[in-house]
Amino acid sequence: MPMDSTGHKEHDTIADHQMDHKETPMDSMMMHMPSALSRNLPMNVNGSGTSWQPRNTPMYMIKFHKNDWNFMLHYGIFFTYSNQNINRAPGQRGDASISAPNWVMLMANRLVGKRGLFMVRAMFSGDPFTVGGQGYPLLFQSGESWKGKPLIDHQHPHDLISELSVAYSLAFNKNIDLYAYLGYPGEPAIGPPAFMHRPSSLNMPAAPLSHHWQDATHIIFGVATVGFRYKIIKIEGSTFTGKEPNENRYNFDKPRFDSYSSRISLIPGRSLALQASYGYLKSPEVLFPEENLERYTASVLHNYWFNDEKVISTSLTWGMNKYQDEGKTSYGNSVVLESNLQIKHWSYFTRMEFVQKDNHELEIESEEEHQSNNIGALALGMSRYISKNKYFWLDLGAIGTVYAFSNDLNPYYGNNPWSFQIFLRIIPPRMKMMGM
């Protein structure tokens, strides 16, 4: 396999030996394009925002060079038919639609002198056009608003401009980095990589029901993060705008920098990435400005390569929201387990999750506004690649979901709701060196 060559001398300064692990051929090749925030880590560790993934993470992207710049292009397009709560009775919740959730991200970086690394990243989504203001139907989903009302049983669209960020990192030596990241919009240091960037959910056309308990801060208008890495550990802190994006998906919301977070991340080997984080979000929901919350998360990401065509990626994430509303405190927990097995022509994937959403969150009529409802979901899916070339991979897939929940929700959802989606998906090809 040919090694990439950019022709600039600074590449010789990149560390040949990573974090006390024995160097492999993959390390040697991947270090010709450093990560977003360290010239001494491979690009495989790039997650969304400033998050980490395992060092052996499969990467689906198109990579190219121009002068001293390295470029990475990543995208995903799902052409989806979704029918939620298929056996719903009249008046019960559920919906069906045809939509196309999508995103495209371009990242560029270049080495600066003997110690510096500069990164710029832009991410866009056509969701406002292809999904619409109400978003796509997703049973038990909640968060954000449309036409002045909370979005329930729908996943909101992402903003047209989902990230515009810059970062600069300074390497004191091969084991120590200090960096700064600015985004408008961007992603603060909370939670694992956003769901669309995790290999474990690569084939999932829908967001987790726990999205607003774990990784919903991946589009925030106003983020500033500083971080410090020592070998395999990273500590970072952010100040950012607590309010989530408003219903206008085309504009730039006002930056406030009224919230903060901290995260510790660890990559103890080639196949693992761990993180724990805390965030204080001031008035995140536009319709409920008096409500503040604290968010706690922890996650484990893992990849295992059977051979150069077969890899399984798994993630386990816990997230908890602690709400403060008019002097009252309430809690909501969530756990998501995802796994995705990719082989040459087929993919098999699952998502199991548990989340606690109160009556207020789901707009359930009750005198007990903050009474918690336990919700479980099991999704199973598979897809078949029908075209692979050097520009894109195309696959056709289906996914079905069943639910378990508190009996108090039966009048709204029925006794045994189930949902399914079929999709046609386009992503970049997987980089061949990932399978070594």
C-alpha cells in the first residue's frame, strides 16, 4: 500500500512512537495526516468537536492535499421512509414521512513551524430543505421546538450551518499538547462524539432517543474550549451558549457564553476511548427559558478488526440531566448501547437504549408534571452495499424498533407500538489503510 506524501519537511517532526505503544505500519501511514488537535496523534482519533475516538477507528472520508494543507471530506446522506408506531389507533401518537437527513463536513489542517498545528472545519446540513422544520418522525423523541410548540415524537432538523470552527495546538513534545478551539457554531466539551460521527451508529438513520441527554450540544452558537493532553489523557474545559438553536435553521444565533463544561478523555490503547464530562447549561430550551440543567455523561467506545474487511464498532454511553425549575430539582437518566458490524457486502447493527422522560418533556397531561416515565427501545437493522467505488459507497437497508414503557403512556402510544425505516445511504469510501 503506498504511503501518502505531502512533500513538506514538517512531517518529519511528527512523533514516530505514540503513547508508549509499539509503532505499527498503520501508525506510520496515518501520522502523515495528524489529528485535528495534535500533530502527535493520528487522524483516527478525530471525533466531533474536540472529542476523541479510538486510534483504530475506521474512517469514511476522501482525503487530499494542496500545498501545505491536508483536507478531509466526510458526508452522509440517508434517503429514508419512516413509519413510527405502525399499529397506532386513531388519536395515538406516531407519523410517517419520506425525508433525507444529511450532512457534509470539510476539515483542513496544516503544520505551523516545528510545534504548531492549525485546523479549520466547516459542517453543513441540508436538513432544513430535505427534512423540514418539524423534523422526521421518531417515537418518544423530544427536544427543541417548531412553530412555538415543543417537538414531540420528532427529531428536529440540524442547522444549515452546523459548524464553523478553528483550532490551534502547540506541541511541547511528543507527549504534551496545549490547544484552543473556537466555534460559531461549534461543539463544547460534553459527552462522546455526536451520534452521526460514531462508527457504532454509522448505519442508523435516526438520532438516539437520549440525544438531549448525551450529545445534543454538537451545534452551539458560541463555543470556546481549551485543552491539555499528556500522553493518553486529555483534560479540557469550555464556555459556551447554553441555549439550543432556535427554529430559524438558516441564521446565526446570538452567542451568550453563559454556560460551561469540563471533560476528561482517555485512549488507553489502540481500540478504546473513554470520557466523562459535566456541563451546566443555562436555559437550553427556547420555550422554557426559566429552566436550567446540569448534564453528566460517561462513555466507552471500542473497535475490533477481524480482518481488513470486517470490523465491529461498539459504544456504551450514559447521560443524566439534572433539572432546576422554580426551585425544584428532578433527574432523568439515559443509557445507550450501540453496535455495528461491517463486513464486505453487509452491515448488521443494533441500538438498545433506556431513557427517563417526565410528563413535562413528553407533554403528558398529568398533575405530576415531573413524574418520570421509563422508556426502552430496541432497534435491529441490516444493510447491503449495492455500489462501491473510489468516490462513494451506496447501501440499501432497513431497521425495525420495538418499545417498552410506563403504563401511564399507553393511552398516547398504545400497548405494543413498533416502527420501521428503510433507507438508501451514500457515504464516502472507507480508507483502505484502516483495515491493516
